[in-house]
Amino acid sequence: MGHVIVTARSLAWLLLSVVALMAVLGALVSPRWVVAPPGDSGADSLGLSMRCRLMSKQAGSQQAPPPAAPAPRSHCGPLPVGVSPGTWTAALVLLGAGAALAALAAMAGLLACCVHAVCGKSILGVCGAVQAAAGVLYLLGLALFAGGWGADRVQRLCGPNTAPFYLDSCSLGWASYSAAAGALLTLVVAVLSAPADRAARSDKVQERIYQGHTLVCIA
């Protein structure tokens, strides 16, 4: 008979794994990786595959201007093919591959409540190794992202002094911080998978199983 084992450590590990994955996925679809200075014309911000432009009031309008000038609207869309720096494309691939591994680890961790080992290997232990690999891919992707700051497209947004690992007049957007936080948290949960695995195989759990409990919940 199968047993469902839920411990406080395994539950915390699973929740943190999902949070880390969502932080990276949210960053991947955002154009707010590099943000231009306030008031800069043209592209407002750049992402790995998206960009945003500040659109002022339509030219040629014959209507009387309102008492207060309307705030410019942000128009976002995908970067045209060939516009994104090559290093950013590679970063996108690495971050996407890392997110795919992290998603597989999170789904396997959810199944670990019911299936605790496969071929003699602990599922949580394997998940930790997969998350460590995902974290390394994240860090490589972030390094390539910073290494691509010297591209022409970024220099037109941030200034001619922009160079790899140095933004001239631009600043990092929330997506950059979200991806970095997700990468660090992924490495943390990779380490936490070990105590979560030990908690699922603890003496308290085995005692509940011997007593005939099908659902075992340990704080």
C-alpha cells in the first residue's frame, strides 16, 4: 500500500522551489531588465526578448491641449529578429533551460509525497541535483546578460560609455533583480532538499507507517 508523506521541511522546500521558479519565469517574459533614464526618448526599457517604448500624444492632433499634459504611454512588444544582442539570446536559452529543469524538479518533488524513490534513488535527492544544475544555468545566463551590455542596441539606450558589466546612464529593472533572486533561491533550495529528504525518511515517519497510517504528516 502506498503512503503519502508530508513533512514541514518537504513542504517548505516545495513552496520555495515554486517561488524561485516563478521569479525567473516572471523575469523572462518582462521587458524591464535594463531601464533608460527618466525622460529619455525612444525605448524606455529592454528585456532579453521584449522592449518597451514611451509613446507620447499622437502627432497631428488638432484638439486643444488639456490643462495638464497626459502621461506618456508605454508600448511593449517583442524585439525584432536580429536586434537583441547575441549574448542576450544565449542568456535567454540558458535561463529557459534552467527554468525547465527547475519546473521538472518541482513537479517531481510534488510526486515525491507518494513515490519516495525510483531505482533506489531518493526523488528529493535527485531533485536537489537537478536544481543545482538549474542554478548554475541561471548564473551563466545572468553573466551573459551582463556581458552583452556593450552591444549597439544597449549603447543606443544607455549611452556610448556602456560596456560589458557596466551600464552608463541606465539602471537595472526589476526583472534583473527577480532573475538574480530566483537563481540564488534555486541554489538554496537545492541545498535544502537534503534535510527535506532526511525528514521524509525519519524515524517518526517510519513509526507512523508501521502503525498503519496511510497519510503521514510530520511537523
